[in-house]
Amino acid sequence: MVEILFGKLALPKDGVLVLPVGEELPLTGEAAMLDETLGGTLSQAMQAAEFKGKAGQSLNIYHAGPYKRVVLTGAGKEDAPRRALLLGAAIVSALGKESEAAILTHGFTSKEAAEIGLGARLRGYKFDKYRTTQKPEEKAKLKKLKLLTASPKEAETAWESAEAVAKGVEFTRDLVTEPANQLYPAEFAERLEGLKKLGVKVEVFGQKELEKLGFGTMLSVSQGSVREPRMVVMQWLGACGHGDDKKAKKPRDPLVFVGKGVTFDTGGISLKPAAGMEDMKWDMAGAGTVSGLMAALAGRKAKVDAIGLVGLVENMPSGSATRPGDVVKSYAGKTVEILNTDAEGRLVLADVLYYAQERFAPKFMVNLATLTGAIIVGLGHEYAGLFSNSDELVGKLVDSGEAVGEKLWRMPLAKEGEAYDKELDSAIADVKNIGGGRAGGSITAAQFLQRFVNGTPWAHLDIAGMAWGAKDAGVNPKGATAFGVRLLDNFARGFEG
Ligand code: BES
Ligand code: ZN
Ligand code: ZN
């Protein structure tokens, strides 16, 4: 983890110094002074290397005066979206194996300096807890970044809330990266109990409680596994006007977030092919994101009432597993004919979504799930699929995502009884868990969820293409992205007083 510190906007004595430069950000102030002290080394190097300071570019000058290394980093265009955030990420990538550095954030406000810090912290994430033979020089490199800015106090205040979001993202990435032998439903739930220290109310439901509630579709997924299922309900009641009596606190018009938490998806009896099956350790990314979001909201004491619910199961084939053709009864009372045991995420969500509505009467309900491979075919790894029954909610979510660089693309959702929906009619039960064929697979999955939504303004985010990155990109190092945490944190900001 990269520690982010702030200091006065002045040249440090020695060490590694990062200088943002760009077409609209020439070497001015302290940077110009430094260039002068160094006899024009920086400006000459920029000329010689034809360094224009485009976003993502960098130029190294070693042994420049008292500095071990000066890193000129492209500051990009002034009006580029998320310029400071992406600069922070680019700096971490440019610094490579360096362990400490200072950044002279001339040309940026102190609030932007905190944003640079956030970009750096997010990009500097590393998961190396299972490496025991790594040499020190191979270990997580960057330890400390000091941002030099006009008002360190102001930057620190902005950083308090940014760091809470960073911690939420890191919590999500840790959960998503864990292998499934380490992170199974009970262990996941236990880690969520840790959110209590942030002031989150955490309730855990086990096998017996879920049976008593009648969570028939969710339990049909976990019944083939030796790992017991869990549902975890997390409540962050931060809205004003609750009064002092903590016990009397009840959520008011809460925002409700629901996550698919399949800690491993083999497909069950409808077994997946071997190639790439290891990816299914991150089939709990929806639940991981909801968890990190709750950590972020509580960590920055957001003035909203937000409830997070996660359905945690492992989908395994065994003698006790659900068979294709089985009929089960959902918590909502509807019967479901399970024709493909690999379409399990929707079975988990059906029960949890219905429970969430009944108990919390959400103002808005948003679920996240690595639900279908088909969404990757349709949208690739640029946009998550967004399905919703509310134009208002769509507008808010798309805008919230755009602002943080987590993009959503709206997909069709039909009313009940219309074409896409009709595909789910079963010959012997109220609904079946897959559509007629492969065509429109992400849409029929969303239609299935909608059958368990009771008029609540609701959105479903299919994040199958976004939860895991094959390579470093922007603020995301290769691996778990925590897509959705910053988007929904930003969405929640729209409801704060
Ligand atoms: N977890 C998968 C979807 C998935 C695929 C996520 C690839 C991430 C990467 C989901 O449970 C699944 O298996 N869906 C099936 C549905 C089908 C059986 C109707 C799919 O997409 O093939
Ligand atoms: Zn599946
Ligand atoms: Zn799945």
C-alpha cells in the first residue's frame, strides 16, 4: 500500500522528485527555479527528447543536482476528464521500482493534489500475501508518496474522504482476488463483521436462518457444496435527523445495494469447461463491490442511509447438487424451474432482492453481478451493462459513472409479458431460469431478476466484463478492479444533505 503524505509546495532537499509538466503546464514557479539551479538541464532534456508532456508520458533525468532522479510526468490537457486522478496513476507507473518520491504539484489545487494521491494509491495496489519466497526487490515497491502543495491542510481534509474510498476499493480488491479455498461464504461473512468497527450494523444469516426464511432459489445453488451459504445485511445509517438514540435508528428511504456472491462457480451439474474456470473465483465481485462500497460510505461518514446485502454461496456439482429440471420455491413464493445450474447468480439474487424490498422499502435498489458471459460478448471490457425500470435511476447512475471513469451502457429491459420476458415462461413452474437460447443472454438474465422486483426503482449492473482486468489500465493495476465502488460512492453523494 502506498502511503500518501502532504507537505508544503517547496523543493525537497534530495531523493526522487516528480514534476508534472504539459503543454498547458510549463515549468513554472518552483519547477522553473529548479531548472535554473540545474543550469537548464530539465528544459534541455525535454527539448532533446521531444517531450511534450502528454498524459501517460514520462521522462527521467538521473543524478540531477541533489536528486537521485527527476521524473517529468505528462500532465495532459487541462480540460481532460479526471486529469489529476489519472496523473497520480501514471506517476506510480513511471516510478517503477522506486520506494519513495515527492511530487511537486505546481499548477494543481490542493484538492487536486488529494485526487493525484487517490490515483496513485489505487494504481499502487498489490496483492502479495501468498508470496513467501519473493526477494525484497520484487516486493511491492512504492511505499511513500509525498505531495507538495500550496495548502497541505486543505489537501489533507480532502484526502480523509478520498482515503476512505481507497480503503473501500482495496477491501473489494482483496476479497475478489482471494482464491476460493480461502474465501468461502462463512469466511466472507466473517470479514464483513470487521465493518462493525466503522459503525456498520452487520447481520449474518446462516443455513438454518435461510431455510427458515424460505430462500429456496439461493439454497438450491449452495446445496451441492460442503460450504454453508450466508447472507449478510450491512446497514450504514448516516443520514441526518436520526436523533441520538442509536437503537431507535431505522433506515429512512435507504439506498439499497445487492451483490451476487458466488465464491466459486463451477456451473454445478451444468459443469463449465476446464479452460479458464479459475476465473470463477471472482464470481463474487458483485458482493465484493457492495462490501467495499459500505466500507467507503462508513469510512467517510457519508450522510446517507445505505443498506448492503450480499448472497454468498458456492456452486458445486455433487450428489446433493441441484439437477437440471428441478423445481424450487423462491422466497417471493414463485416457483422456478432450473434448466441450467450454471445460471445460478440470478437464483441467488432473486431471493436477496425480494428480501431487500420487503424489509427495507428502498428509495432505489441497485444490484451488481458478474451475471453473464454474454455481456462480455456484447460490451467487451469498456462498459458494464445497465438494466433498469427507472429512467431517473439510469440518469443518475450513468452520470455518476461517467464522472469517475466507470462507464455504464443501458441495455433493453422489457415489461413483464413482453417478448424478452416471455422466454422465461416455464411449462411446469412460474418461471424458468434461462431464456429460449443463447441469443440475448444478458437481457433474459435481467428479465429473470425483474420478475422478483416489485415496482421498486431498480437497476441491475452486469459487471462480468469489468470486474477483472487482464492488464494495467488507468487507476487499475492488472487483476481485480473493484469496478462500481467509486461509481456508487459518487452516486450516494448525490443524496447527501
Ligand atoms: N458467472 C457466470 C458469468 C460469467 C462468465 C462471469 C464469464 C464472468 C465471466 C454465470 O453464472 C454464468 O455461468 N452464466 C451463464 C448463463 C447461461 C448458462 C444462461 C453464461 O453466461 O454462460
Ligand atoms: Zn454460472
Ligand atoms: Zn456465476
